[in-house]
Amino acid sequence: MPVQYIPVTEEERQEMLRVIGVDSIEALFADIPPAVRLKRPLNIEPPLSDLELWALLRGLADQNGHCDRYTCFLGAGAYDHYVPSVVWHLASRGEFLTAYTPYQAEIMQGELQAIYEYQTLLCELLAMDVANASMYDGASALAEATVMARDLTRRNRILVSRAVHPEYRQVIQTYTRHLGMEIVEVPLQEGVTDLDVARDLLSEQVAALVLQIPNFFGCIEDGQTASDLAHRHGALLVVGIGEPLAMGILRPPGEYGADIVAGEGQPLGNHLNFGGPYLGMMATRQEYVRRIPGRLVGATVDVEGRKGFVLTLQTREQHIRREKATSNICTNESLNALAAAIYMVALGKQGIQKVAELNLRKAHYAKTRIREIQGFSLAFRTPTFHEFVVRCPLPPEELNRRLLPHGIIGGLPLGRFYPELADGWLLCVTEARSRDEIDRFVDLVKEVAA
């Protein structure tokens, strides 16, 4: 007989029934018509012992393909980085793992401080003035940024680069469809935004120019020129961060005048998690803080002069009149933000720079080797970070199919997002890939492509 983890004893159960004035648990369901009540045991398997349950769960888990079993060269917005064990050893502590929304500051100081530290670290990483407590994910964060730009400028046209993650662009369209906003896509040139076309499209009706750095192809955009162009017409520059670890070697957006920064924080200490939950980042300049969506934790002092933390701003519509709410975002990803904060502290400035350099160098090595294979070539000459596009002599989908039996997760076929890149294969190489893994990948590509 397996152990039953029931929180009350039979005596306690009988005492509760006596207090509420009924003779049995069955009597609690007397108001349910007999015709709709189930009169047989549930059709489920009998209970398992701990050993049997663990064996079952291990068997189910082994049916998944994951990056402990496969070597991954797939990125496109979710990245297989090494996460130091300290991150989730600390983030999984009970006081963090079980903490709920910090409505009552007097009993939630630990969680509030953790969020405050995350906000501070993110501002340092991005060179921005203020960050919020986090958003749902990168796509919704960038969409919220476009709405924020509309509210700040009172203009309804948004220029969005085609090099922004295509699924992020779909979310932007969904967000703005019924808000009277017009989304205009800016074409590409050599894998980056064609800023000459952007210059022609900018006008006094444009609220913002939206870029992604590094962009969806891994290419590095010219943020400074884009900033100058946007501000010349009174528009805002919104920068989507495709990979926050790239800030270890790239100039952060705050230094070239970005007004709003939004993106995906998953690479900061969060595992792939089979697609989620992830972490939406958002930061802005001080003068725009009252239009930032979601919630923001601030530091203060109590009546006795002791430092404390509170929810300084909350823009959710439940707290204020709906027509004055700047966003319908009602919560934040506190646990994922905590992991990001621990990760950034654990690595420090030099550690993040070192990880960024490893990503850059390993990707460059892989890029150099792959273009030596007959029939393969690089799609763009533009500098990249840890992702790059390869043109292939056979469909990328077929390459992926042939690589999978060898334990390799290949890159993203680009044809469904970019018809002009039907032969394009978006590959990613992070610091988690060893030289041996890269060499084996290149050798297998050469073999299966033959």
C-alpha cells in the first residue's frame, strides 16, 4: 500500500465535519442531482510507489529530444547557453519559488528587492535609465514598446525592420490591429535594415523606427545612424534585443540614443524550457518612465529611515480606470527575472564579456568552415554575432532531417518567413558548443549534403 500524503488525519476530518454540521463528506455533495453524479471509480491506473513513479517519469522525459541528448545549432530567438549551477540553486529556493505577486510590500521585501536588483542590472547592461520588473516574453515586450511609442508621440505609424524576428512582427500586428496604428515594414539590404529606405519613409507621422540588434539573421545593425534618422523627424528609436549577451561586446543601445529597449531575456540564466516560460525585457529613458507598461519596483525609506522596496508604478487596468491604463499587462516573470539577476551577478561585467567573445569566435570558426563546403555560401557579408545565414545546395529542411539521426539539431529553414531565402539556413553557435562538436557538425553536413 503506497503512502498517502493527506494533510489531515481521519480524526481531524471528523472534527471539521462536526463543526460545519454534517455527518459525512458525502453529505457535502447532496445538492448535486444523482443523475449527473459518477457512481463508479475513476478510470485511472492504481497509485504507484515512489520508485515506480520516478521510473515512469524518467521514461516519459526520455521521449523528449533536448539539448542534453542532441547537439543544438538552432537559435532564432531561443538559445542554448550554459547556465551556471548557482543560478537555479539559488532561484529554486523556496522563498523565491513560492512567492506570489508582491501586493503587500511589508511582507514581500525579499521578492521586491530581487526585482529591484534585476531592474538595476538590466539598466547597466543596456545603458538605459530605468527598466520595469519584466514582461511576458520578447515578442509581447516589443509589441508593448510600439504602443508606448504611439502614446508618447501621439503618432500612429510605426516603421518596423523586416530583420526583426518574424514572429515578433506578427505579435506587433496582433497588438496594434485594433488601435488605429499602421505598421510599415522597412526592406533589407545585405541582411540589415535598408536605412536609405527608412530615411524616405520617416515623416512627422511616424512614431518610431523599430530595429533588432543583433537582428533575426544575427547581423549587426547600425544603431547610431538609425537613432539619428529617427530623432531628426521627432520619432523614437525602439531597439529589440535579439540576444542580450551580445551587449558584452556591442555598444549598448542607451549609448546611441535608443528611447525604448525591449527583447527576450531567456539567454540570461534561463534554460530553453521547451519554449517557455521566458522573460520579456523592457527599459526606457527616465523622462518616459510613466508610460512604461507593467510594474516597476523602487527603493524608499520607512518612517524610521530604514531602506525598503515598493511597487512604485503599476500601469495595469485593475488598479486604475481602464481608459487611463497604459497597458493590459497584469504581472511579470519574477522567477525568470530572478534567474537573470543571479546570472548577471555571477558572471559580472568581465564574465559577460568573455561569454560574448566565446560566442563570437566559435560562430566565426563555424562560419569559416561551413563556407568551405562545396555548394554552401554565406548569404550576407554583414558582420554577425553568434548566428548567420548559409545558402544551401539542397533544402534546409532536408538537411535537418538527415542530421537528426546523428544527434544534431540543425538550423532554422528561412523559406516560410522569407521566400527570397528559400535556400537559407539560420545557424547558431553559442559558447556551449565545443570545437569537436563544430567540426563533427561540419563533417556531417558535408556528408549528408553529398
